[in-house]
Amino acid sequence: MSKTYFACHWYHGSEDQPVEFYGELDEGRWELRKIEVYRDGRAVVLGPEDLEPGARTLAEAPLPPFEQIEADPQFEPREITREEFEAAWRRYAG
């Protein structure tokens, strides 16, 4: 199974929304794990076990291609290595 790892900066002024995302995608571009980092430094870490009703969850649709995401100037996605993702996961998941 081939996985893709990415980081994406989201440019906006809201304090209630994350400004940086890290993600692990399967070959169909479905999220397997995700990290949402907020402006104040707090982070929400989500994986397949986070499926409780009413809780924040992984995306309900596959992630679009990076070219489509880049078309919106609010977003700056980039592919990263598995090692970079795992380092972020360890940092934010504790």
C-alpha cells in the first residue's frame, strides 16, 4: 500500500481554525491520520480510532490533488516524507 504524506499551511485570520495540517493518506487519498495545529500552538491529533459521535474526525471524502488545493491562495500544500510526518506525529501526539 502506497501512502502519501503532506503538510499544508492555511492562511486565514480565524483563531478557531487550524493554520497548519499534517496528514497521512492511503493510495485512494483517504486520510489515515491527521494533525491540526492552531495559531496558539495547540494541536488536535486524529487517527482511525477517533470515530466517536460528535468528535472531530478524519475527512469524509478523499483529499483532492495538491494542484486543486493550490488553486485556492488560502492553502499552501506540500508533500513531505514519512519521516517528517512521523516526527510531527511524535511531537504533537505526545
